[in-house]
Amino acid sequence: MHEMHLVKDVFADLLKLGAEQKAVRITRIYLRLGTFTEINEEVLRFFFQEHGKDTILAGAELVIEPSETRELRLVSFDCE
């Protein structure tokens, strides 16, 4: 999947933003996923589940809003 770099970028952004907010953990992540991307929602969820282990993203719920464009966008996140 050639758009995997987008997933990795969003993941890295969340880690950075969470650290800036001094978050102990991120509990919920709101993403917008375009129907014209080649990103499979199940692959996206699996990536976050596996790569989030032992980070502030561990166990975070992904809320994915469909979009009619070609995008993967971090909308917002909830943290503690």
C-alpha cells in the first residue's frame, strides 16, 4: 500500500501532540478517511492497535468518519 506513509504520519503526529499536551494516554482518535484513498479501514485499525502498544495510544478508540475526498486527516483526539 503506497499510502501507508499517511498512516505513519498521523500516528507520529498523535504521539507528538499527545506529548505536547502532557497526555498520560490518548483515549479516542477522530479521523476522516476518504473513500478515494487506498487505505483499508481494517488495516488502519490494525496498524494503530499493533503500533500503539506500549505508547500513549495503547487501547485508543478510533472513530473514523468517511469522506468523499482522497484524504486521511486527524480531526481531533481525547486524552487524559
